[in-house]
Amino acid sequence: MIFEIFQVFKHAIVIAGFVFSMMLVIEYINVQTHGVWQNKLSTNSFKQYFFAAFLGIIPGCLGAFTSVALYSHQLISFGAIVTTMIATSGDEAFVMFAMFPKYAIILTLALLVISIFAGYVVDKIPYSKKLLFKMAENKLPLHEKPNCKCFQKESISDNFLKPSIYRLVLAIVFIAMILAVSFGMLAGSSKIWIRVSIILAISFSLFIVATVPEHFIRDHVWKHIVKVHLLKIFLWTFGTLLVLHFLMIYIDVDSWLNNNLLLVLLIAVLVGIIPESGPHLVFVTLFASGGIPFSILLASSIAQDGHGMLPLLAESKKSFLAVKIVNIIFALIFGYLGYFMGF
């Protein structure tokens, strides 16, 4: 049992570490550009939807984590985060492209269209703006002070020779994570491109920590990202993964579904509420073996989002619940529509 808990603990570290790196990169770019890219993204809804959908269709959960980081800083709308979560199939995308590549491409294109449509419709609902307003305290801080210039060649040597405790701690953590992922101690069972992506993201974060002025380290990274976000994201991720891990040991989901095929579509949508990649594999396997039609696989894919929602659960319980409700509604609509049309 201790070994299993430790494995879940390592998984939570990887997720929290990547989300932390993406938040750091986003904050760095935002300050460096004085928010120009933020304004361009926030003033064009369709750019948001296409960008969010692109993040979602990337196999795995890294795109979804990035979208959550953007949403938590109000850089994309509630509709855009819905777009990402409908588009994403999590780690199961790898399995689907390996088992039935033709249908996996069709599914990806269907999710792309549905997700953009859903994001647009959701943002037309006034309540979605209230959800974003609730996260106002997370808005990216922009300062016009000269010491907010992120890259200063003349001060880099001092950063190395006389690092503050904040810079030193962050550098040690990032170096340790790069080594742990490189040697397989963290994310050892992940696809090679996922490990490379994590290493690249953390390496750039290390570059940021090594080159930015002390003001950025103290106010933007430590006081904002670390103190406001990091611990909360890690604890919620670890706790959720741990509970789900032991539930899956004692519940034979596969057998139960096979004995209730008439309710499989509804079950597929409800199972999608679980912020975990594993349960969706049941429906991927059933579709590959001819046990269920494409419509049920589509409904399952719309409803589930792998681990992508775990950081959002930590940031805003209300947003997490709202996204899940929207996903369920669209999954039921398009799932049953496809079913009755014979797909």
C-alpha cells in the first residue's frame, strides 16, 4: 500500500510541477510583453476557441493543464476552457490512435468542431462571465516599473553569485525535477514526447528563474504562483488521485458496464465526471472490439477530460463543477443524437 501511495504521490508531483512551470512561463511572457498578447487573445473570442481547441486535441493532458493555467489568470473565457475540456481525450488519445487510427482521426475532428461550437454557445450565457469574475484575484499582475524588465544581461552574474533564498530554492527544485524525469524517477511510464515536453517546460522555467530580477522572483513567482496556487494544486491533485486509485481497485467497472449495455451511453457520460484517464479506456476497448457504437465513444470523449481538470478543481470548485455540467449536457446531446442517427 505504501508503494502505491508513493506512486500516486509522484504522479501528483509531475502534474503540479508541469502546471507550475506553465504558470511561470505565462507570467514571464505576460510581463515581458506588457500584456500585449493577453489583450489580443482576450479581445478575439474565436481566436480563444481555436487556440483552446488546439490545446485540447493534443494527446495527453499537457494541453489541458496549459488551458487551466490560462483560465485561472483570466486570459481565456469560461467558454474557452469548456472548449479545451470537450476537445481533449487525455492519455486515451494515444491508445485510440494505436488501436483504430481512422476512427481516432474522425473522433478528433468531431471533438474539434463540437468543442468550438460549445465554447461559443456557453460564452453567450451571462452566468459564464460571473464564473470568471469569481477568479478576479488571480488576474496576472502587470507592473510598469523598470525592475519588471525580465531579461537583464548585466544582472545575470549577480543572480548566480548572490542568489536569494527564493531563487536558490526554485533552482534546486527545477534541477531536481529535470534529473528525476530524465532518469525515469518521475513520469517514467509516460510516452517519451511527454517526458521531453515536461523537461523542456521545466528547463525554460529554470532559465526564467536564473535570469529574471529579484522583483519578479519575489512578487510574481513566490508571492503569486507559489503561495497562491502551487500547494493547493498539489494537495487537491494528490488527494483526488489517491481516492480514485483505491476506488478503482475495489470497483470492477468493466464487468459492470458489460452487464448493462442498454445504459452504457448514459453510464459513459456519468463516468466522464471522474477526473481520471483510466475509466474512459473501458469504452475505448469496447469500441475497438465492436461492443459499442461510435456515438457512445463520442459521448464518453466529450464528457471526460483525463487529468486535465484536476488543477481547475484546486483553483475553483465552482468552475470545475460548471465545466463538468456543460460537458455532460453536450455529451448527452451529441451522444444520443449520434446514436439515433445510427452512428
